[in-house]
Amino acid sequence: MATPQALAPRALYQEVAERLRAQIFSRELEPGHWIDELKICRDLGISRTPLREALKVLAAEGLVTMKVRRGAYVTEMSERDVREAYQLLALLESDATARVCQLANAEQLRELQALHQTLVDQAEHHEAFFATNERFHLRILEIEGNRWRQQIVTDLRRVMKLNRHHSLFKQGRIQDSLQEHDMLIAALVERRSEDAARLMRMHFDNGLAAATHGTPASGAAD
């Protein structure tokens, strides 16, 4: 019987990609920022090969843009990029929410209610609120159970983090978002699938309005 092979340690380029990803999300590397490969190699004590492999990973995720003869830059979200991402998220998540009305059991609905209450408690702590808000939305997708939808939304939300300070953290946006979540939770608990889908679409419409410097629509937002 063959002896099982030991798992290989995590590749260096993956560690480098994780480090750069964290710097991008923390705004240590701002959108549009040129990535100084020589400096990063010096700081991390690595060669150019693992760094370039890491940059390929981040480029595939949409977080880094490679420019011919100019190097790598942190991706900047144009208004069109933001609008198209919100529109896709609205379609995908509203449909998933309608299905969760039919599929979720009582324990899963209680979990969503608990996540919403955590958001209420974190309203003054923006970074924690942002993380829990994402968890709330992704949990809806997990309950619905379509892995392809989950993958697409996860990819979109990863890129949308480049724009987060232009939407959720706008003045008054968090309180608006909480009110919208509150109405959404009520629709889920009462199994009103059409209302739940409509409220989720409105949530994203209002998020888009905030992200593009507009005024949120009346009613219930991301």
C-alpha cells in the first residue's frame, strides 16, 4: 500500500498574495496606487518570481490591474464598474432571498436575525459593521445553496471592497441600511418571497445611489 504523501506547505506566492490583499483592503495600498515591486521584494525578503505569481492571482480576482510596460496598479473602480457590479448583485441576491423564504428553517432564520442584531450593535464601529454586513449577505446565499451564485457574488464583493468608503460609510448610510435589513428580515420570517426579493433589490438600488453620489430612493439599502 502506498505511503500517503505529506501535504506541501502553502506556496510562498499565496502568502504574498494574502499580504497584498490585506494591504489593499486596509487602504494601505489605495486604488490607483502603483505597486513598487522592488520595494515589496526588499521589504518581504523575496525574489521577483513569487511576487509576480501573487500579482497574477490578484489580477485574476480583479484587485490588481496589469498595465503594459507600466507594471501593476491597485484597481480603480469607475462609476460604470460600480453600477454594473451593484446591478449584478441586486439580481443575484434578490433571487436568492426569494428562495430563502421558501427554503430556510426556523434555526436559519434566527441566525439571520442574530446577524442583523449584531449589525445594530456595531453601528458605531464601521469596520466591524462592514464585515458583519458582508457575512449577513453571504449567509443568505449559503442557506439558498447555489454554489455557482455564491462564487460569483463572492468575486463581485471582493472587488466592491475597493469602493466601500464611497457607499456604506457615507453619512447616514448605515442607519438606512439597518432599516432596510429590518424590513428584509420581517419579510423572510413571514415567508413573503416577493416582498423579500423587492426589498433586496431596493437595498442595492439605494446602495448604488449612495455609491454614485445620488440620493437613496424612498423606502428601504447595502
